[in-house]
Amino acid sequence: MRTPFVGFSCILVLLAFASASCSSTYGSMEMERTLAIIKPDGLIGNYTDDIKRTIVEYGFTIFKEKIVQLDQATVEKFYAEHSSKGFFSRLTKYMTSGPVLAMILEKDNAIADWRALMGPTDASKAKITHPHSIRARCGLDIERNCVHGSDSPKSAQREISFFFKELSAGLYLLCLSKSLTDVVAEHDEL
């Protein structure tokens, strides 16, 4: 009886997809992914096209993007690590003040390169120390700094799945939607 292989095949597909959700392979070069967010002041201030143009000019591929209006509960969950800090209530108010554009950026060394392109967190300092950075050009201060980026591979994985749940759910549903006969037939071809 081949039924156990069906479940095993689905698990292998899900594991392969989970691994690919943070990086994808093109030939022998592995591309890293990171989450980038254009915050409400970036969208409202009409900086979106300029930021996206800069992203592409610096060699990133925008793998996926979507505009989202965040509510307070979602922002609190996303920024939970900052919940005990004094600026948390201002952050949640700011991030719910308008829509945001969430993007998955792809590039070799995407996390570090995106953080460098964003510039320092405090946009007023970025204007002095990193005048060509996105935050220097578009941000106002430490709170209204226009963009967000993942700070590590672990954060990138969590943040991408937070905004793009459909990437991890898609293959699981595909696997479940296949008939048992189709999955067994595919297994027999291997």
C-alpha cells in the first residue's frame, strides 16, 4: 500500500517550499529574500515610484508586493518585540495612519544590502551621514522614517510569512487538492 508515501510526498513538498520561501535558486547562485515595507508616509508622500526605481537600480528584484491597510492588532503583532518600549504606541498609531506597501525583495545579500540602502533608522541623522539613502531622501525623523527592512534571515522569514501567508499555504493546498491517484502516479514516475 502506497498511502504513506502520499503524506511523505506532501511533507517533502512543504519542506522544499519552506526552504524556498527565504531564498530561491537560479542556476548555482542562491538569492536571498527580505521584506521591505514602504510605510504610510512613503505612500502618502508619493515616494513609492522613486523608492521602487531605486530598489531595481541597486540590483534587487521585487518578487512580490501588495498594498495593505494595517489595523492596530496586526501592527502590535508584527512589532511585538518592541511592545515594552516607550515609542510603541506612537509606532502603532503611525503604522495604522495609512496603507503600506509590503514587498519581497530578492538579491544576493538582500538583507544587508536593503538595510544599507535604507540608511540609519533616524532619518534626520541619515540626512547628514547617509544623504543618498532612502530614509535621508524620504524620511522625517526616527519614527517617520519611510521604510522598514528585515534585520536578519530569521526576521526575514517571519516577516515575509506574516505579510505573504499565501506563499506557504499555496503548495500545501495544491498538495491537498490533488487526488490520491495523481500523487501516487507522480511518486511512481520517480
